[in-house]
Amino acid sequence: MKKVLLALAGVLAVSSAVEAKDYELIRAGVDAPYPPFEYKAPDGTLTGFEVELGNEVCKEVTGKECEWVIQAWDGIIPGLLARKYDMIFSSMSINEERMEKVLFSDPYYTTPSAFFSASDFDPASVDGKRVGAQRGTTQDAYVTEFLTGAEVVRYTTADDMVVDLKGGRLDAMFVDAPVGLELLGEDSDVKQVGDFVKEPTRIFGAGVGAAFRKRDTDLEDQVSAALEKIKTDGRYDEIMTKYFEFDIKI
């Protein structure tokens, strides 16, 4: 009996040690540029809504800002699984397909997607049109499924897609609405066409969350708790209003 109790005590001690794990630094994977969420300032420093928010999250958990690791989107989940960074904090929508591979935090923002075009492009009539999307995104999944008559042109970065759109090599692009508005600017001939797109949920998910390796439940718990505290104490709103004219909090 004594041996059983000692063994049980050992298991509980190990369990408590895991639950109480302290993180000295969090490496965060991010796809940049993707303004206004993440991009480089003129001096070369990484900034943007998610960079500022992520740094507040990391400071809550570790006392230090995140160590940011730039990774192209089509390799961002493989990079996490290969331990190149500890979490993805880069506008990743929570959906069923991704949940099979990674663990998500509580969602921290939601925005609609939108089509942008310099022509009379109609999202309801796309036969023969060239439509751009960033490879591996929810927008890519949407146009692949629903725009069957269009030629979908996939890009590694949103910047390259904008260049082709402005150069007339695309009829339209489909991106997160704030990203399109930020990249194109007020003086651009390219404008939003059609309504915002938020459905279906199985593609666009239930908001954006930080992603982790499935075994890192302790880190997910701490990041979700940090996000909740930042929303409650006003820091989230302070950062959000620097980058958006509408509420994206979830």
C-alpha cells in the first residue's frame, strides 16, 4: 500500500510540474508582410496589430516580448510542428481542417474577407476570370470550392498578388478585408467589389487564434489567459484602434 501511495505521489508531482511549467521566452511564427496585422516599419522593425498584441501576450506569460520568426504561410504549420517556433500568431482562422493538426487558443479577432478589383468584376460571374488568393489560406479554400469557373492564381505573399492586380494580370483578388484596404490604400484604382464574405464557417472558422503543437496545452492555457486579461484591462482596444476603424474583437 505504501508503495502504491508513493507511486501515486510521484505521478502527482510530475503532473504538477507539467502544469506549473514556466516559459522564459516564446518564439512566435508569423507570415510577413501582411499589413495591418504584421509588416516591417521603415526602420526594419516588425510591427502591426498582431505583433503589438502578441508582444503583450508574451510579456504576460514570460515577462519578455515574443521572439518573432518570419515564415511563409504555406510552411507555417510545418514550421510549428518542426519546432522552429512555439506558437503561430499570424491571422490563422480556427477551422476543422487545421484543428486536426494543431491546438488553438481562444479566438482573439474576426474579420470578413472581400474581393478587390480595378474592373467591373462580379463575384457572381467569374467564368474565365483570373482571381488571386494567398496559397493555403481560407480565402484560397473558398475560391477553389466556389469559383469553379475562374482561374485561381495562388501567391506566396499578398504583396506579390497586389502587384499583379495593379498590373492588370488579375481580374480580382480575394483577401482579408482589412488587408486589402491597407495594401491598396485610398488612392488606388482598385476597390472592394461585392459584399463581405464570412461563410461558410467550416472554411472561415470561428475567428482567429494562436496555434500550438497539440501537446503544448500548458502554453495554450497561458496564452488564452493572457489574451483574456489584455481584453479586460483595455490594452486590446488601445492596440486595435491604432490599426482599425471598426471593432474586430471577439
